[in-house]
Amino acid sequence: MGFVIFQEFDGLKGGLGIQVDSWGSFYDMSGWLFLVNGAEPGYNGTDNMVNDISADQDKQLNDGDVLTMAYSVDGSTADMPFIQCVVLDKTVVKPAKGKSVSLAASVMPGYGAVAANGVTWSTSDETVATVNSSGKVTAKSAGIAKIKATASNTLFASCKVTIAPAKTLITNLVPKKKAVTVRWKKQNDATGYVILRAAKKTGTFKTVKTITKKTVTSWTNKNLKSGKKYFYKVKVYKTSKGGKVYSPLSPAKGVKTK
């Protein structure tokens, strides 16, 4: 079976596209051979040692040609496409709201009509992130979206875009009898809030309440011990079509109950 060297794989009009050394006949041997646009590229069934193909125009590549591999067994073939894929330079990005990041896509291998046509960009959720025709992604609001680069019906790659909501701050802790009222700053780009509590400022904070409305900015933690200090943190969450995202935790604040 022959040894194949690929040269200028994007297809050169009028130029040499493939060089072969000892390329066996398509018809009288078994092994991997090459097809151009689905047809045997100039095999005549007699040459077993083809070293000079410059005069055989059937073996020249032209712009837009698609090459596939075929396995020949006694003259019959089974086509197998070259391994092709779309590759993105980033598969996960986490831009801040209002910021942009650029993605670059490559069609591998870089030849044929698929590569020449490039990719089409799309987003799974325009409310979270948009993308333009050159792959520039703009973060619109908190959430998760998938940016997709498509070269054909079967060739594509995607990048997960995660945009966290801005963190909130605890504005006040009001001590009460065996209770504490926690108040925090409202965040418009939110679905709700999570309140966490610990016995020490550097202790382990555990969730004690989830608020499901972004307009609610206070909550009273009841059934606590009298005269004991408690520490609180709050984080914002946002639910999108792609999933739920959380903000960083607010700084801890503590107060002693009455």
C-alpha cells in the first residue's frame, strides 16, 4: 500500500495537491486509498508504482475539493470520511456582565468546502449572552448560555458562558429576643437570595434560608439562643434556561441576640 504526503491541503488550482510514493492500484489491492469528491482520483487499475502524477489531472486538487478515505478489498470500497471537527480556542468563559470576550473557531482539518465556508455563530439564550458573526460574545445578564460554532449539520463546537450576578451586601443586622433580622441590598439581576449562618466569623457557613423573590431584602431568623452571637452571609442567585448561577458571598457580619 502506498505512502501519501499531503501538501497545501486547502486545494491549489492548477497546482500539485497530492504527492504519492508507491501508490498502489485502486482495483488490484486491499488497503486504505483516497477518494476526491467521492470518486477514485485517476486510478487505472494497472499502475502499482505511481511516482509521477504531475501529468494526471485527476490527481490534482482544486479549491473546494473534499477528500475521503476508502478501504479497498478486491476492488470494492467502503468510504470513511476524514476525522473532521470544529475546534474553539475556549470552551468555558466567565465574563462579567457588560463585558465581552472573543472566541476563535477552526475547522479541522482545514480543507474542502466546509473549511472554506467557515462557521456560523449562535447562542442558546440571547438574554444571557449574544454573539456576532466574528465570534465576539457579549455578556448581557446573569445566567448560563451556550455559544455554538457550526460548520455543517454534523460539525460544531460549543463554549459554555457563565455570568455570575453581582454580589450583595448585608446592610443591617437587627438583634431581637432569640432572633436576628437580616437585611441586605437588592440586586436587580437576580432571582432570589440565599442566607447563610455560622457560630463564628471564620466558621463554616450553612444555608438557613432561600428567598425566592428578588424584591424581598430582609428575613428574620427565629428560634435562636438568647445572648449568643451569630454571623451571616448572603449570596445572590439567578435562574436561567441554562441553569442556576450564584454570586460571591457577601462579607460576614455578626450580632448578638437579646
